[in-house]
Amino acid sequence: MTGTDFELKKSGNYDTSIIRTQVRIEDIRVRGQGMSPARLKAIRKGLLTLHTLELMAVNIYKFQIAGKSGELNRHLIAAMSNEMTHYQDFQVKLFEYGFRPGLFRWMFWIAGFVFGTLSRLLGAGKILKTGIWVETKAVEHYGKLLQTVEWDDDTRKVIEKNQTDEFGHIMRWKKLLQEGGGR
């Protein structure tokens, strides 16, 4: 992915400097009525995937944050907050469709803990490289799900916005890596 790819994504209606998007009561809806079982199955599978991967991302950033102040920590805190928003977005969508979060999401919590802790122990460069790797995988998952699942318009917009945020994280981590780690 190049900087140009990111600029094309960012040129839409999404601002990656916004960490938490506003949600109003009227934004919450009951969804899925009149949809075929096959479409609902695909939506459920996609939302479960995104929900559990965002839980992992939250924990990666949470456990990468060191106990000292610095520019890298500031960016990790912002990224964690943004990923928490994504996690909440998908939890809300699961419930709007009448679904429940996955029973085995705790495994993704543990994976996030492991990736976050190990990369923190290996230093700033490894933190940033882990972030780039994880967010690149997230962008790929988002892209595949956007292409293969027939989402309702509101859910699609949330997914597109969150994918754009992930592009923003990649670009931020690459910039900090070029600058020497951001510590």
C-alpha cells in the first residue's frame, strides 16, 4: 500500500483525525427484517469477524502502552481509543441484527495481549512494525468483507469509516518508524 492509496481512501467523507464518532439514539435501529437467511448468515459472520479482530486490536495497543510519557504512547493511546470505538460499533451492529458476540472472543483478547506485550518488550521499532502488520491485515479483512457481504447502507458506512481509520493507523506507524520510533 502506498501513501497514494491512503490519500484516495481519505479523500472520501471520513476524517481519520476523529477518534470517536458521534452516535445518536436515532442511529440505533433494529436491522435484518425481510433479509434472506443466507444474507443474514453472511452479515453475522462478517460482524463476528470484525468484532473479535477489533477486540484483539484494542488489546494489542493497550499492552503496547508503556508506563512513561512520550509521543509513541500518545499515538498508541489514540489508536487504542479508536479501536475501542470500532469494537463498540460492531457490538452495536451485532445486537441491532439480533446476534450475540462470539463465545470464543476471549481467545482474541489473549492474542492481543500476547502481540502487545511481546512487541512492547522488543522496543518501539517492533511496536510500530506490529501495528503496521496488524492494521494491514485488518484493511485486507475489511476490504474482503466489503466486497463479499451485502451490507445495509448504514453498516457499510461504519465499515468503510473504520477501514479508513485502519489506513490512518498504518500511515501513522510508518511515519513514526521513519522518524526513528516516536519515543
